[in-house]
Amino acid sequence: MKKLLIALLLLGGLAWAGLSYVEPWYGVTNRPPGEKPVEVTVSRGDTLAAAARKLEKAGVISSADRFLTLAKLLGPGAPIKAGEYGFYPSQGWQSYLKTMQSGVPIQRFVTIPEGMPSILVRERLMAEPMLTGTVAVPVEGSVLPDSYSFERGETRAAVLARMQAAMAGELAALWAKRKPATAVTSPDEAVTLASIVEKETGVPAERRTVAGVYTNRLKRGMPLQADPTVIYPVTRGKPLGRRILRSELQARNGYNTYAMAGLPVGPIANPGRASIAAVLDPADTRALYFVADGSGGHIFADTLEQHNANVQKWYALRRQRGEM
């Protein structure tokens, strides 16, 4: 009886040791909140043993030899692929092997917000330290605002090319769905008018109405009188930082829509999908004017008399705030 008890204890100890040995292979089901990945690069030509040593050196695993043993016993036999990967310490070693076999690298993103001018698009690309090479300022309106993934060491030119290809594709798709009410006659004109709409309102629900106002003005031959078109020739889209000068309102430069009727000679920013869609399907409105309402949006008017009254309300609010 005594020998049987000893044997059972020995078997139990071996089983426990076995479970303890394989425990890191499975890890936890849910990552702790805020846990950040450890970045490890698997180079071209690295064997699984070489990758395991890199994981051990980075502190991702406690033992390269143990990882290799478990990988041979429990893992699929597929080869690993070169890439820059992110490994979460709380996850099991099994997931690390699958990550390296999948070849899906860390996803990094550069974001271009709606209405960003091209001069700032270039600055954003040049400021990303993990990209390489240089780019010139892209043609205004040629970049589709969005978040774009890239890999460490990728060229800025390649990322910019994807941004411009995305704009070309989106513009073609939206142009094909244009409505008869639109005032623009070409995709280029659509981008130009959309860039003005983008700069005039940050309220998504207003885009089609603002587009409707400008559509009405274009069809009547009225100047658009959009302040952002006055600022663009001065700063190329960067913030002006002061009031517009009277001389700037009177300047004839191809962009200033106070000094001429019709569209500017080109876009004043890179408009997003929603603004392009708005000018191709403007709201059915009689409004010809709009002014800020003090809450981030605008109040619209059909007549100059109504508009002047709205402007006075806006001035009164600004005086109350100490802005005038």
C-alpha cells in the first residue's frame, strides 16, 4: 500500500511538471487593459531558432529552448516569415508562433484629416520617422483624407501614391452617382467646390446645405464669397492667425471668390468623401447666404435682408463674448 501511494505521488508530480512546462504555450484569453506589444523584427533568412533567441532577448519569452521544444511538439510546421511583429507578454507562446507564421506585421498609420491642405500633408509625411525618402507637396485636392497603414522603412512616396490612388478611385465612384442638381461639370470642379464646403463647415449635417447655397450662387452667377478662398493664396491653407485684410478681399489671384464669380482655379484643401458627395448631391434649398450661429454651426437665409439680420445677431454675440 505504501509503495502504491509513493507511485501515485510520483505520477502526480510528473503530470504537474508537464502541465507547468506547457503552461506558457497557452497564455491568457484576454489581454490586460493598456498592455503594449513588444516589437521584434524577424529578418529575412531567420530560422525559428534565431527568432526564438530574439524573443528571449526582448523578454517576450523566458526560454528560447523551451519555446522551440513546445513549437515542435504542439505547433503547426509552417515556416515563419520575415517582418516586424508586436508580441503581447500576456499572450501564449502559441500566438507568437502563429503571428510569425502569418507574416502579418505591425500596423502603423498616418492620418490625413478632412480639409487638410497639401502643404500640411507633406509636413505630416515628412514628420513620420519610420518612413523613408522625401516627397514634394502633392497637387492640392489629390489626396483622400483617411488613415493609411504603412510598414517601418516604407517610402513616403509609396504612401502618398496610395493616398492619391484612393482619391482617384473615390472621386470616380462618386462622380458616377452625381445628381442633376449639381452645379459642377467635371470631377476636378467637384473637388474644388468640395474643398470650399470642407473648409466652411465642420458640422456633417450642414455639408449638403452649404453645398446647396454654393450651388445656387454658381447657377445665378453670384460670387461665392468664401473666406477660405481669400486665405488660401496667402498661407496655402495654413491658419491665417489674424483677420482678413481689405486688400486681400480685393485681390485678384484666381482663388479669391470675393473678387470674382465662379469657382477658384483649383482646390484649396483636400476634401473628404462626404464633402465631395455633398456637392454632387446638394440639398434642395433656396438659401443664398449663411453665417456662423455661435455654436459651431451656421444659420441660413434665403434673402439678403434675412442674412443681414443674422449677421447682426452674430456680431452682437461676438461683442458679448468680448471678441469684437
